[in-house]
Amino acid sequence: MLINGLFIFMLAGFIGFEVIKRVSPLLHTPLMSLTNALDAIAVVGAIVLVGEHKSTFSAVLGVIAVIAATSNIVGGFLITDRMLKMFKSSRPTKP
């Protein structure tokens, strides 16, 4: 069971990396929005895992998952905001 889970995790990580590295820089901002939404689903899943508290090990893994996914969401929003600021004009707007 553990070996199957690790294999799926490794395969998903490899495929995700290969897909993401081929994305055009123009599509980076919409892609970040999508990954932020997926990370939000991961946070909800991790909170459910922590809430069940079937074992101490699963609770610890759930807390780590909540922290990791939340930091990924915050970082994604900060990067997206920074990239969107690059496209804003520095000229003053007319009233």
C-alpha cells in the first residue's frame, strides 16, 4: 500500500514537472491561478485528514500537508500579483 502510494506520488510529480516546464511564460499567470485552486483543494483534503485523527502519524502528516499547501497558495498569489504588476502602465491615468 505504501509503495503504491509513493509510486503514484513520484509519477504525478514527474508528469507535473514535465507539463509545467513546457508552459509558455505568457500562460504562467493563468496557470498559477489554476494551481492555487488545486492547492486549495489539497488544503481542504489535509484538514479533513487532520480532523479524522485516525492515528498520530496521519495527524502529523495532515498538519504538514496543511502548512505546505497553504504556503504554496500564499506564494502563488504573491508571484501572480508581482507578475501582474509588471504589465501595469507606469504612466499616470487621466481623470
